[in-house]
Amino acid sequence: MRPFFSFPFMVLALVGLVFGLIFFFILIQVGLVTVAFTKIGLTPGQALLILIATLLGSGVNMPFFRTGRTVRVPVGPRRLFMDSRGYMQASPQEMELQDQVVAVNFGGCIIPCLLSLMVVGQIGISLGLGLAVAGVVAVCYAVARPMPGRGIGIPMLVPPLVAALCAIIFAPEGQSAHVAYVAGSIGTLLGADVLHLWDRRMLDKLDAPLLSIGGAGTFDGIFVTGIVAVLLA
């Protein structure tokens, strides 16, 4: 008699479970994004379009200016060979010099900035909004660190928590969600990326050929900040 739970059946069941969990996770993410964006005035359809555009745009970097520095970058794959003792070794990586370029990430910079302008157009400029943005800028500037070969990184959960807290403290009545999104997005961009890229000491530590404002190590921080900060505020 063949066992009911055969090996192929178990493999198919495991694959189905994994894909089911991934699908469920995606539904949760889309639901959270929709809830967050509707709190700042978007329809569910607009929220979904913003989510898709942000994720697709995260891979689009538009060159902005050259820093005037050249950096060494690896060229081609490393080759394996066997040495005289019979051990496998990797050949030295070939390097070449490239001009360092600062770019603007479409999904991590352009879209959050445009959406923030829309939100500011709804609520206007206030002292509370300015204080909230300043608070996020200060914290992000303090915790951002250079990531070898990538750019500037920031702990993912720090900006949204700070943005939500600043919005709760400083935002005018009824504007907490709006202020949280603007402070989280703009504050992270300025504090983590823009101000550091103007700091020559930080720039000297960045050996990546492409420094992307709103990309690399800060994209997740900006994207998560906009969602989580609004939900918490």
C-alpha cells in the first residue's frame, strides 16, 4: 500500500504553502498602504498606483551631478584556479576607475516629494509641520551611516517612529497623519541623504560609483516611513 503523504505530494504542499504565505503577505502590504494613503486624501485606486509606481521606480536613478571624485570598481568575474598545494583560490579582482555620480531615485525621492507637495497643499505650511520635519531631519542625520559600495544607510524603523512621535506632538489638530507623512518622507531624504552628500567628510567615506538620493540604503527607510508613520500618527 502506498503512503498517502508521498514525497511529491509533500513537496507540492510545501511549495503551495510558501506561495500562499507570499500572496497573503502581499495582500497585507497592499492593504496597509491603501489604509495609510487614504488617511492623507488618496483613493484606494490612487494608493495602489502610487505603490506600483514607487516599487517600479525604485530601480530608476536619474543622474544629477558628478562629485568630482573617481572610485575603484570591480570589473568582470573572479576566476578560480588550483594552487600548487591543490587548494582552490580566486584570482585578484580586476579594478577600474569610474567617475562618482549623484543621482535621484524616482521611487524613493521624486514620488515622495510630489506626494508631500500635494499633502502640504491640503494642510498648508505650519510651525508644527516645520518642527516635525526638523525633528526627523536631526535624528536621521545622526543615525545615518555609510554603507561600503552602496551609499548611505539608515535603520529602517527609526524614521517612522520619530516621524509619528513628532506628528503627535507638533501637528495641528486633525493633521497628524498628513504631518507624519511629510515629516517622515522629506525629513528622511534631507537628514539621511542630502545633508550628508554635501558633507565632504562623509563623501570621502563613500566609495560607490553611484550615490542615489532616496535609493540604496535609504529607499526602504523612506518607503516604510511614509506608511508606518501615517498608521501610527
